[in-house]
Amino acid sequence: MKSVLLIGLGVFGTQVAAELNKLGHEIMAVDKEESRVNDAMPFVTDAQIGDSTSIAFLRELDIPSYDVCIVAIGSDFQSSLETASNLQELGAKLVVARADREVQAKFLLRNGADRVVNPEKQVAKWTAVRFTSDHILDYFQLDDEHAIYEVALPSDWLGKTVGGIDIRRKYGINIIAVKKDGKFNLSVTPDTRFEADDSLLVFGEYRDIRKCFRIQ
């Protein structure tokens, strides 16, 4: 369990609060608008109404006591930038800030943020890959080139083994798990045999995934 300071309770911030709550973390939530703070109360440990651009206000929150500070402000980039800078000045251990554009990410990283997230860009890429590829059922991006994909089992692989198709040697793709009936089997060996309705969890580059699974 970690102690998290979450600043900004718009749609994105509230979703982050809900997910942190599911993971069992302690959450202090902050927003300038009372209605947003009230809406987030079911998901957070504590909350305050206040202006995060005020270093005096933030100082009262004892910033160094939090394991991570998340700046989820989306509608006012100037406030986000000032908040990240203030958090760094007050000794924050880790500052994660939302950015909607690459130029915003650059400014945030230069002015207090240790990490940035771009939810719109990440969801846009996921949507583009997921819904234009018949074989890809889900995926998680690891860096600009590599990702973990859940892919449908090609019909001509039915009854064959992992060693028999040998996609690691042919395409540089690693099979991490085989999924059946909603459950992942992580004990994959060269003798693991593919069955009807299986899907695969694989790691590799998108260009290799396209070649291997003949994705257009």
C-alpha cells in the first residue's frame, strides 16, 4: 500500500482515484471545486478543497510524506505546470503529471515532473491498433516499439505446439501465456499444444506481430 496525493478531480483524475482505491492505496485528493471533491469521496481516504498553485496550501499537506504525487489537471496547463514545480520544490518523492501534448510533456519534465502520462494519446493508439486488426484482442504498450498483445489463435495453428510453430526464431516473438476460458496459463513450454478457442499473450514489435499473424 502506498500513500498518494492526487491533484485534479476531473474525469481522468476521478478514474485514477477509483483505480487506486481498488488497489488499496491511501489517497489524499485535492481540487479547487467542492463538487468534484464531493464526487470523489467514495474513492479516497481524505480530500481537501484548495488551489495547488499555492505553495502555502501544498506545504500544509506535508508533501514529502507521500510516496507519489499525481497531477491530473487537464483543463488548465499553467496550473498543472505550477503545481508540478511546487511539488518538486517542497520535496516530493515522485511527481507524475498529465500531459495532453508532447510540448506539454517537455515543459512538465523540465519543471518538476518526474514522469508524464498522456491518456488521450495512449487510448487513441490502443483504439487504432485494437479495432483495425482482426487478430489483436488487446494490447499493452511497453515502449515506442514493443508491446504485449493478446492475439486470436490462427486457424492453421490448431493442434500444433509452441515449439512446432517456432515464432521466436522466425519473427522474434515470445509467447508469454495461453488463454482459455478467460484464464491464462503461464506455464508455456515448447510442448504446449494449441486447442480450439485459445488466444495467446505474446511479446514483440508491432511490425513482427503483423507479419506473424498476417495482419493487414
